[in-house]
Amino acid sequence: MSTNNPRIILHVDMDYFFAQCEEREHPEIKGKPVVICVYSGRGGDSGAVSTSNYEARKFGIKAGIPISRAKKLKPDAIFLPVNMELYRSISDEVMEIVRGHCATLEQESVDEAFCDITGRVSDFDEAKSVALRIKEEIRQKVGLTCSVGAAPNKLIAKIASDFQKPDGLTVVKPGEILQFMAPLKITDLTGVGKKTGERLNELGVKTIGELSKLSADELVHEFGQAKGVWLKQASQGIDDSPVVEREGTEQIGRITTLKEDTRDLNLIYEVINKLSDEVYMKLEARKLSFKSVTFVAISNDFKTRTKTHTLGAPAKDQETIKATARELATAFIAEYPLSLRRVGVRVANLVEDKGQRTLGEF
DNA sequence: TCTGGGGTCCTAGGACCC
DNA sequence: TCTGGGGTCCTAGGACCC
């Protein structure tokens, strides 16, 4: 072992990102409740809330609730449809700034990134200065606020960025990890969601501190090898996962809600063709080939089922996506007596497109 | 007054090969 | 009549995240 120096990791998390982008574009809505919506296309207010600003959250409007319910909670809030192109371009501005301050950047989603600054700073006081500079630069150049966590690993950095929001900064030094974690709710641990949270509650565990008192054996017995071991480590603030630049995505998919529930294959084929075209365009833009195609079906009971076909060799053409997805849909409808509410097309096992050789290359 | 869309990672069972 | 063990790939589904 060459060194005991801790790593220094930042997690940068944009505040209520989609809604904040809209506030920047339309300054007149600032200060009012703003709700970003994904309309299902079934007419009226059918659909779900993607995110909302803090004014809207005061009324109980949060991500995931039906738009109709949000309208009941605050009828005169500002309701806007998702505008991904806008958010993506603003995200690019933000990520470029963050990248300028770190040795390695791992973009986690459109509004979050891990930033490894080990080696660029010598301690957590300097790390705090870097975090403040990032926040200030994003505010100045992009006009948005974010929350930042600084810690010796990704797990704690992420929890720290969430600890004080919006426009927050939380630094957790190596010696402070256990005190910081112990009182937090079990679901504050990234990776512990509703299901795992409920099972832990049944074991009498409500906080991360309580979780850390269970033995690895107990947790492995309850949750299986990988998850049990992970829970034990995570509860003690241990996380060795590195910050890695991601090459790109592993899968590309499109999913949509049908105008009405159906098992009419002709209607489903039409939608598959459209979704396949969109998937193809994303693939094309990134110069990727795929080895598998998946048909995703969500029935009217909201259960998700999938059918996948893996090709003998990578393909890159539009027609393979469409034809394969249609075959899978045909088999699906034959197999399940279900009416479908939503359908999707996904390609995976993506490989770099080697490109077609032209004569000139030889 | 029902319930979007885009992802990642893990597990388990079966097929297949040596 | 009895017939192992391991590795890898594929499919389907679950949990989780934003």
C-alpha cells in the first residue's frame, strides 16, 4: 500500500433542475410554483409530474404524482411540459464547468456528476474552496444553483450533496463519516429504496446507525450475498467504487403511452415503427451498433414485461430494429392475454460502430 | 383523481459447450 | 444402467435512480 491519503470526491447536484431551467428561460415565473409535466398523450391532464420547484413542493407537488392531482393541490401553479433539448444544452454548459475543476468527471445523469479532485487539493478545506468556486462559476455563467457534497467516497459525497438543499454545500471529512451517517434514515442511503427500506423496518432498523449494528451474516441471510455485503459496508460509510468517465450509454430505448389500451397488433406495429426510428436516430448520432433488441410492454395493471432477442452479430440498421421488435411483439401478444397501456423499444449490448470501409481506406 | 420516460445493476434459471 | 462439473451466454424480471 503506497498511501493512506483519503480520496476527495465531490458530488454536484443541480437543484430542481428542469424547473430551474424553465425559470432561467422565463424569469417572470420565478417565485411562483412551477411544475414540469410529462403528458401521456391520452388527453387532458393524463400524465405525471417530472419535477417541481420548491414553491410547488410546499403544496405537496413532487415528482411522480399524477398531473391531475398536482392541479388539485395548486390550480394556479405554472404547468409546463418537459423540454429535454433545453435541459440537455444547459446540462452541457454545467458539465463543462465542473470538468474544468476535476481530474476525473463521471456524469451520472443530466443534472448530476461526481468529480474526483484527489491530487488537485491537499485537504478537505481546499476541497471546500473548489466546491465554492464551482458553485460560483455555475451561478455566474449558467445562472443556476446547485448543491455540492464533498467526502472521501462517492456514496458519502452523494448523500452529502442531498443533505443541504437548495444551494447547499456539505463537507464530510473522513473522521466525521460515522456521526454524519448514523442519524440518517435508511432510505437516505443511495441504493436503499422502498422495498429494501420496508424489509429493514421489519427488522427494526430505521436509521443507518441501526443498520450498521446488524452483522454481515444477518444481512447476507436476508438480502443475499452481494446486497448483504453492500448494505453492511455502506452503513459504515465504506465505498471503494472509483469515479470513472463513462464512455456512453449501455442501452438506448424509447417508450410511450398508447392512446388507449390495446392488443391490436397493427396499432402496436405502428407505434413500434415510430419508436424504432427514434432509437435508430440516437444510435446513428453516436455511431453505435447493437446486438440485442427488446420489446417492452406495460399492461393496464402497470406490470412491465419484456421480450428480448439477441442477434448473431451486431447490426446497425433501422429495419433490423423494427422487424425484430415487431416479431417480439407478435410473440408477446400470442403468449399473454393482456391489453397494453405502454410499449417500448430498446437496443442494448451496444458496440462502437467500426464504420463502413470505403475503398479509400485500403 | 390515477399512475411518464430514460436509464443502471443484479439475480436466477436454462441452454449450450467442453 | 448410469450418467460430473464448470464456464459463458441469453432471457426475464426486480429494485433502484433521476
